[in-house]
Amino acid sequence: MATQRRVRLAHVALAAGVSQSQASRALNNIGQVNEQTRKRVLQAAKELGYQANPVAKELRVGAGKPLAGMIADPGNLRTHDRPGTYWFRGIATMVEGLSKAGFAPIILPLESAELCNSLSMKAVIVHSSSNEAIAAVRDAVTAPLVAFGDGEPDDHLRGLVRYDDVAVMNDACSHLLHSGATRIALVVPTEEGDHPLSLIDAYEQWCVEHELEPAIHVADGEDQLRAEIGEVLDAGVDGVFAITPLAAELVSAVKGAGRSIPDDVHLVLYGTVDVVAESLSPPVTSIDLLPEKSHRIAVDVVRRVANGEQVRALMPHRLVVRGTTNL
């Protein structure tokens, strides 16, 4: 037996010949909508059998504060879903910050982004390193958007908090160079999203500026990482900047290839949390992405976008020098 498709706000808006935001205002009796449009929307909703989500209605009526949506891309949390890691710390900071700023924050999964239209959100922030995911939210949500990761501001995407990949690459690779490395490789994962591609672009730009030949290696999983590291070191690389959650495995792979850290190979990791970096032997030099500070900046961007501004900001970071590079 075929399952009946749930009628969504987008279907009502299409049938009534209005935008989703107009349909939402008409159905919820909020904002300024002329009477003819309101009747047309209500008639379309009746004919289609549209029913507003009861949870959404409860939240909208009972929150008592302006609502701010947080769309979480599961791709970001797949390998970073425990306390102490970047996304967990960042989202916790945003929930606290939005609450203190006078909002009622609501976290929704990517596939439920359309629910924001029933909640009369003041602004919505989407957490994703995938341009495709951000574009999908732009198509589904009518509230002013903020992207945490990537994107290009326009009349709908009013705020952007993006990675400062050029500065990150300059800090990491220049530090490797100053530590004594003469050939520096970039190791990246084949994860979903556009951020690794942006880092590769920044790395290639850095190599051009320093007249060095790029050496880009892709590795996923422990076995592939060991194989790639062996190939990297056999090619004469003595400096590695790695974007990988497998910090312990990477250090083990270098040692397993018969190299000493940092005497033979200098190593910098991207985004490795302090508790992991400091637990390894030797402790790993890393780029700290400062999740609490970055997400406090995001809270301010959401607040300003909700007030009608268009805002662009860069995420901060810092290089933490430890035992895998020369001080």
C-alpha cells in the first residue's frame, strides 16, 4: 500500500502562488498579509489537507523568546560526536550564547530544516562544511540565514562565519619550514564537504608563494593512512601538515616507518583537541580551532542578522607548538 505524502508548507505556497514566508505568515496569522492572499493560502491549505506540525506550533506559541534555529549537519558530527571535540563544544557554546542573547535556540537535523518555516524563526544558522548542504537549507528555509563554514552572503544568506584557511595554512606550513622542514606534504581525508578542497587550495597557494613543489596525499582509515605516510616519507618529505582525526595512528605510522619525530619528520595536525594532542608521545603540535571563541562570534553574527544586518566574520585559530616540531 502506498504511503501518502505529507503535505508541507512548500506545497501550500506553490498552490497559492505565494512564497513560503507569505504562506507561513498567512497560516499563523502573523505579520502583514493582505486579506486576499490570506484567504488564498487558507483555501489551498484546506484543499491539500495541510496540517501544521503540532510540536512546531507549541514551540512558537510557548517559547516566550524570539526563536533562533541551529541546523546541524550530521556529516560534521560523524567522527566528532563526543565531549571535548570541536563540534560538541561549539554547539554547546552556541546554545548557551543564544540563550544569554535573549533567543530560544532550537537544534534541528539537516533533513528537518523546513520545520523552521513553521516556527517563525528570527534567524537560522546552518552548521556544515558542505556547500551542497548549505544550498539545500537555503532552498528550504525562509528565515534569514547564517552559514557556519562556507558560502557567499546575499539577500537570503545574511551572515557568514567562515574558516580562515589561508591564515591557517600559512601558520602551519611556515612553522614547519622554520622548524627545519625542506619538503612539506599535506595529508587530507576524502570526507564529505568542501572544506578539504579549500584547504588544498590554500596549501597550493602557499607552495607557490614559497616556491615549493606541492605534495598532496589523501588518506582515510588507519591502513590507508599508514600506506600514504610510507609513500610520503619515501619521497623525501620531512614536514607533514595533516587534516585527520587519527592523530595517534599518524604518529604511530611515522614511527613505524623508522622515522624519529621531530628529528627526521616535523608534524602539525589540524583541529586536534588538546587532550588528544597532549596525550601522545611526543605531544603533537596542532592548529587549535578555538571552538568556544568561534561560536561566540557566530552568536554575535546571528544576533546582528536577526536585527537586519549582513555580516561576514572569520573563525579564529592558534598554533600550539608541542613536541612534534622544533621550538
